[in-house]
Amino acid sequence: MSDCYVIEVSSQTAGIVVRDAEGYEFFAASHRFHALEGQIFRNAREAERAARRLATGQVLQVAS
């Protein structure tokens, strides 16, 4: 299992996620995905889904 993944949406790099003790932390690659900056996801797939929702204008659900 890798410790980091590049997240792409429609051939655009959204950011990277890096695994730590809490999960996968998102680091945005552009202003378009800044809303995800610093969020922790259970896995890379979850981060990719969030980036796709953001790119299509869907409301993001922030974990509490």
C-alpha cells in the first residue's frame, strides 16, 4: 500500500494525499481544490470522490 497518491479530475491534478496515522491528508495542487486542503480521508478513493464532487459544483460534506 502506497503512502501517497496523486488525485486527478478530468486530466487536471487536483492534489496529492499523503498517508499518516489518522488517514490520508489532502494537499491541493490548485486554487480550484483549495477547499479540500488539509482534510483527512480514510483512503485515496474517498479523496478522489471529494475532488470530483468539488469540480462538478456539488456541496462538500465536511467530517466533524
